[in-house]
Amino acid sequence: MYTQWKLSKSSHTQSNYAEPSSRSNSITPTPYNVTSEEKLNDVFKTISHYGWTLTDFLHALFTPIQKSHSTNASPKTRAMQNRHHQFVLKFLSGASCYTAFDIVIMMFQHPYAKPSTHHADANAYFSPTLSADQIKHAKPALTTWALEIVTKETQRESTHLVYKTAGLRV
């Protein structure tokens, strides 16, 4: 059921999931020959060096920054804020090689996203009783989140339908 989603830019599916190691070097050229694994290792070392986890990094990355328009902000601070802004804007606006949707699909299809059959989250797919933020594993959390979005929109539209101005009375 979940294997219906496929990335248009690559062939990552649940059955043949693999990191794009050979593609990423051609996408992001470097002046020296560095593999994706080496790049990832350097990023992980830097994250660990600052006492962060991957979650800490992603949370900080996607927390909207408050641009400092103060005259007290140093040029270095402004440059860092601008770089952060540009990286996130490019990704979330779909201007990167991989879109946010591509990454969500990769997370959804990743082998670690599915809980074991004995885990409490194994029965939480499309849960009508748990909220998505109560579910730890990515796959059931994403399905429940999708259900919440559809339910909210359906309720909004059905409420609109009963208004006299909508032209339809139920």
C-alpha cells in the first residue's frame, strides 16, 4: 500500500532504498574527490562536536530565524542569518535538487521508519485516537498526520457547506 509513492527524480522505493552516493558527488561537486559517506561523516562529527544530535540540528535548521535588523548585529551574525535563510528557502521552495516532498518520501520509505511488530507504534498507522505528535516512529506518525490534515479540511469544508451563502443546505 505504501510503496505507491515514488520519487520522480530518483529510483528510491521501499524495495530498493539506497543513499544517492554516486549522484550526490555529481550534484554537489567538490574540488577534491570526497564520497557522500565522507561528507556525511564530517557533518556528523561537526554536529557531535557541538553536543547536538541530528534532531537538535534539524530543529535548529527549520526553526524560523528572527533577522536582526538592529545596528548592533555584527556583519558576521547577519551573514550567518542570511546563509541559514538561503539554505532553508532554497530547500523548502523546491529550488534544490531534491524537494522537501522527496525527503519526506525517503523518510517514509526508510527501513527504520517502520516500527517492529511488537512496538506500540505498530498499531498507530492512520490512528484516529492518537495524535501524530504522540507517535515516535516516522511512518505511522506521517500517516496519522496525513489523516489529521484530511480530517481537518473535510470538517472545514463540511461546515462551509451548511452556510446559507454556500447555496447548499444539508
